[in-house]
Amino acid sequence: MKNNCDMARDLMPLTIDGVASEASQTYVNEHLEECEACRAYLAGMKASLQMDSRQAAQERRSFGETAARMRRRRVMRKLLTAVIIFAAATAALYMAVYMHSAYNTTPVALAPGEYSVQLSQLKDGRVIMTTKTYGKRIVNLFVTDRSDGNGGRIARVTLVSTRGSRGWMDEMRIIELPSVQGYQAVEYGEDRPATLWTRGEAIEPASAEMEAYYKALGELEAFDREVEKRHVIEMAEKGDYGETYQLTPEEAARRYDLAEALRAAKDRVPEWISGNKGRFATPTPGPMG
Ligand SMILES: [Zn+2]
């Protein structure tokens, strides 16, 4: 019987799968009817196969979950990459805009050829300097004291613009030089300054219109001082030491007239008319010239 058992057991997997031939199936069935041991063996085999299939299902399920998890992870990774790229691109754009504007707003001293300068002397001795740029905005204008190397002083006038400032605006600045009598010379420019005036040289007298402008300016300034004094005294008498005061309607009207006269006077000054480059003009072509 031992050989019969072996044969039956060899065929059992085929019968379980339903692929055994009819003869084999019959053989196994007949053997099982008379063999207790093989019936037990078959039951064990079926149980074990069921276990295997459950395990396989479990594995399939967990494989599915893992795959889904991996898919989600891949999507998240792609999303994260997109976010990082977007953030980096945005940062780069902002950086570029910042660098561009930082470059364009970097102050640079203008070279003498980039503007014209003219000195005018008022009858009362004050010296007025007029500067004109062609297509460059002036962001700063200052006068510094230099030594001439012989114990004398030189006034150095520097005009500052920005790198990106070009072609959109012409500008004129007018300043009163601090007592030109104290200087041996007046220079302008920064790296290679040009000499504007040296001691002993005559300064061109201001036009009658410029004299009129400074007279009008003096009147406005005198009016402001007088009004301020009156209001400060009034406030002090009331015990009110506030820092601001309001003009009376009469004062406001008078001040408006003075300011208007000043504006009108300024427009008439030939030294300040944009086409007039002045005696010390440098040969820079530009919309003003
Ligand atoms: Zn048997």
C-alpha cells in the first residue's frame, strides 16, 4: 500500500487544482476511500494551500498598499520639487530685480563733462553757482574744502547722480557758494576735477533778472522770519509753547503773493533758462543743448 499512497499523494496537487486526468482523479478518489492516512494528508495539504492563498492575498493587498504609498510619495516628491523650483525661481527673480535697482540707484559722482557749471556774482558779493545736467538726475550736490598744498583752500563742488539715471530728466541746481573770497580756487568734478575759478579772476556779474530773483527771495525769507517771530511771541504770551502755528488768512494771502512773485522771477533769469549753458559750459551734447 505504501506505493499507492505515494502515487496518490503525488497526484493530489493536480486534483486540487482540477487539472488531473479523469483516470488520475478516479485513482485518487478510490485510494482516499480506503486510506485514512491519505485523507488526513489531503486535508492537511488543502489547509496549507488555503493558508498560502490567504497569505498571498495578504501580500497582494500589502503590495497594493505599498505601491499606492509609493505613488503618493512620488506625487509628493514631484509637488515638493515644483514648489522648490518655484520658490527658487521667485527668489532669483526678486534678486535680479533687487540687483538691477541697486545697480541703477548706486550713486556716482558726475564727471565735469556730464554737466555745466556757471558762477554769477550778485552786487552784494554773494556768488551763485548754477549747475545743469543733460538727462541726468542730480541726487546730491555738495561742496567740500580741500587744501591747495600751499596753506590755501579750494572749494570742490561735486554732483552726484545714479548709474541708471539717464535720458529722462534734465536738472538744474542753484547753490550759494560759501564766501568764495576765502578760497584760492573753485573746482568741480570728482576723479579728475576741472577748475571753475581761481583767485584774481573776475566772476561774471549776475543778470538784472537774477538780482531781482534774489531780491524776491530775500523778501519771502524776511516775511517768514517776521511771521514766525510774531507767532512765537504770541504763543509765549499765552503760555503755549507748541512748535507749530497757523498763518492768519491775511498772512497766507501775502505769503502766496510773495512765493508767486519768486516763481515768476525765477523763470525770467537768463542764466537759468535751459538752453543757456553758461560761460563755463562743457561740450556735452544733450537735449538741453
Ligand atoms: Zn494511502
